[in-house]
Amino acid sequence: SAVISQKPSRDICQRGTSLTIQCQVDSQVTMMFWYRQQPGQSLTLIATANQGSEATYESGFVIDKFPISRPNLTFSTLTVSNMSPEDSSIYLCSVEGLAGDEQYFGPGTRLTVT
Amino acid sequence: GESVGLHLPTLSVQEGDNSIINCAYSNSASDYFIWYKQESGKGPQFIIDIRSNMDKRQGQRVTVLLNKTVKHLSLQIAATQPGDSAVYFCAENNQGGKLIFGQGTELSVKP
């Protein structure tokens, strides 16, 4: 499976500010995804990061709040904009595997908003 | 105000015993399922997968069973070890290429 890294691993931010999370993969992948995991809960898909076009957002998530970039097949960023304490979560990127159905996850970015 | 997280179901087993973690999925059209293990402070780790044309698949110390009639998935861990302590999530692929995750079960292994 691909090796996936995320930066930062954790951060504490003030409300009203924005944070950009980076996801780097060691090989080219077609599909990259961003998830949110709120404290003590399961994972929820935020959006699919598409290379060369706008990300595809899931219901309840909008581009203004979670802008995503995908400049190439190995890199993506997720920005959490105008943060509030409710945005405190773990943010995870994932990539599809060689078979196309399975997904592999990065280590996550633990965000705390004060 | 502060949000309160859901309390995950917990399974506690003795080291060396077998563990069975259950999951109910929602979409009868889902054709692919994955079990993930998430240790504290880490991202979910792929354990084993199964397609809907199978009802059983075995890996190293793990077995996944799929019952499509009742939309139920289980993960069996043989000879559970302390290193198996983690939260386990099932996920279904609903043919749209997206994974939908179950709520998770926290496995605690007593030495």
C-alpha cells in the first residue's frame, strides 16, 4: 500500500482563523479523499479531491468552509476556514488502493480550536 | 457549547481468547466491505476486505463473515493479543466509490 503522510500532525488554533492540512502520497493515485472524525465518533467523508477539477463535496460540507486543492496525483490540501470549537476533530486523508475499491489512510491531523 | 461524543460499544476479552466484532450495514446494494483497526492517535489501518459475492474470507488470525440476507458483517480475531486493543470500524462501499463507516467497536484485551 501507498505511504501517506500528513502535516501538521496536530495543531491548536484560535477561533476565526484557518488551517491548511497537507496530504502527501509516495506514489501517484487517482482518487484522494478527506474525512473528518469528531471526538469519539466514526469517520465522515468530507469530499473527494479531484485532480484538475473542483472537489466533490458530500452533503453538509461546502467549499467555502473546506476548500480543497489537488494540484497533482500525489498531493492534496484541505483548509478548515473560519474555525470554531465545533471544528475540533481529526482530519484524515485517504487514497484508493491498486484494486480501486479499498482505501488507505494517512495518520490524521488532530485539530483543536479554542 | 461543547459537543459530547458518542460512547462506543466496548468488547473486553481475555488474552488468548477469540474476539468477534459485529457490524450491521445499511445499503443492500453495497458490494464491498472493509474492516479497519484504529489505534489511539493513528489513522485507520486496513485489516481485511470482502466482496459481496463471498460470505467468508480469511487472513492472518482474522476472518470476516458476510451475511447479505440480514446485512451483517463480523470480524473474528483468533488468539487475541494485547496489541489487538483498538477501535475497529466496518465500512461499506455503496457502489458510488465512497466508503460509509459504521460507528466502531472498542476492543480491550485483558492480559
